[in-house]
Amino acid sequence: MKTIRLLAILEATTITGPAKNLLQFAQCAREGGMVETAIAVFQRGGEPNLFIETAKQAAIPVYAVAEAGRFDRAVMAGLRRVAREWGPAVIQSHAVKSHFLTRASGLHRMAPWVAFHHGYTWPDQRARMYNQLDRWSLRAAERVLTVSEPFRRELTRRGVAAERIEVVHNAIDPQWGLRGKTPEAVAGLRAKLGIGPEKRVILIVGRLSSEKDHGTLLEAMGRLQGAAPGAHLAIVGDGPERPRIERTIEALGLTGAVTLAGQVASAEPYYGIAEVCVLSSLSEGSPNALLEAMAAGVPVVATAVGGVPEMVSHGDSALLIEPGDCGAMTNAIAALLSDGELARRLARRAREIVVERHAPEARTRRLVEIYESLTRDSPQRR
């Protein structure tokens, strides 16, 4: 099989979920001699970029496409230069900005275009307006890969042809998270965060944005202070909702019961100190935070939204609740803290599911099959 040259276009400064999956795929596909990936990343001035540094450490070619501001039209010329230099057989884009620039710059005429749809966030009115660009951009993609059936239905409502959409769930190394479980690692992180060994840590990992609904989890924490002594919430991530979260913590009297860890290079060590992981989201795709908890062997309470019910099932591999239901969230967390056998059974089954369905090798093979079909049967460029 001839090695496929892939150009991925991504907006990333940190290691987000899509960034993790892209780096993971690039390494796995390269090791198998299937795909050689280069990544184009937008960069303003000399700002530090953890994603670029991480990709370089993995020996993945990275092109930093300079942009002076939000509407810098020179970015399109920069992308065309990168594409001419790399000579991709397939072009891949991630998120609204990359989708729009791929079509607007004409890159979709140079090679088959695969657009990854990870869902939408709604931090403000401007973001909502930007999300509407996909109604134009994605109609030109030869494949749109999304992470859940609800997202597939949403894309068809936006005008993407159903036959061009495929659902590909995210993946994770089944050994992920195990390094953080050593006694030394656990004690060191607890000491660093000031969380005593008697505290029972509940963990949430993800961007601090409105759709993650940290507010309901904080309300549940308020109720747990009497029902589950020693319960302590660790919030990993950063984002626009942080000021609101800080005010809620103070208003609920949770200052000593919540730790805001901020943005971290890797959340892996935090799963080592967690007894329960929570996903309180109002919407989700195929959440990496869920896969991380499953791989790390930490039992999960999650809202039954997006692709979550496609990944785990209630009472078998997680406890699923309705979004925004504080009472149900409180009861589910309390159940896992009080019933060790239930917690172990759910965590054990969740790890089995990771091995069976979400190993990186399986996802890589699926993507390579899609890229091979496009390079073999590519229609005439538009």
C-alpha cells in the first residue's frame, strides 16, 4: 500500500480533545507506514504554543501559518503555500474556522477534503454566528466525520448530504491513566494541590464553558457536604466560565471543598487521585474526558447527551442522568462514594469497553480506509 500524505488543518494552542486525537492518529498511522501527516496550525506573533511543541517532540511536521488577526486574509495564501509544499493526497480540517478557510482558500480543489466535526460551543453571540459558517463550508467536503449519531442528524439538518457523513468515535490508549495511580504520584499531586489524603476526590476535566454546566455539579457538591463527608471537587481546565464558577463556589460556601487546577499539560495524573469522575455537560460528542476516566478505571457519572449513551450504558459501565438534574447527580455521586462494589463493577466494565471498541489502532484503521477510498475513487476537483 502506498503511504498517503495527509495535511491536517487545526486551530490549537493547547492539547485539546481534537488535538489529542490528531496527534495520536499521526503517530499510529506513521508507525504502520500507512499515512504521513503534516499539520498546519494558525499562530499569532510569537505566542507560545503547547500544541506545536508537542507535535515537534513527536517528530510530526508542523507548519505555523502566521495570522495578524481574526480576519487576516493572508492566512488563505499561507495555507495554499503549505499545501503546495507538502503535496497532500488528502486534506483534513477541524472545527469551524479551519473548515471555512479550507473551502474559501480553494484547498478542497487540490485534494479530497475530509472535515472533522467535533460539535459546537456557544460561549457568546459571536461564536454562534461563526458556527453558522459550517452551513456553507461543509457542503463542499467529500467526507464529514463526526463523533455521534445526534451530531450526524444535526449535520444533515445543516444541509450536509447524509451519504457523505460517517460516525467515528474517539480513541484512547487502554494503558492511559495507569501511571498516575502509583502511591508516589497520588501523594505528590495531593500535596501539590493541598488536598489531604482523607479527602474523597470527585473530578471533572474539560473546558470551562457554558455547555459543560459546572453550575449543576457545584450545586450537587453543596448537597454532598452533609451526605458524603470528605467529598472534594477538583476542576481541571480553563475557559470563559471561570469567573462565574469562582463566584458560585463562594456563594455556595464551597471554598474549602473545591480546587480549581486550571489548564494543565496533561490531566492524566488527576485521574489517579479521583474516586469518581463527572461529566455534567448539556451537550457532548464523543468526549475524551469520558474515555480518559474509562481507561483510568475511575467510575463515571455522566449526563445522557450526545454520543455518551453510545459509549456507556446506565448501570453497566456508568451512571447516566438527565442534564441539569442536580438531585440525580447528587444521588449518583453519593452512590459511587458509598458503594465500593458498584464503583468497581462499573469501572471494570468501562475499561473492557475501551479495550474492545476504543483502542487507537481500530480508529486508525477506520480512518485509513476512508482516506484510501477517497484517493482511489476521488471525483474531479471542484
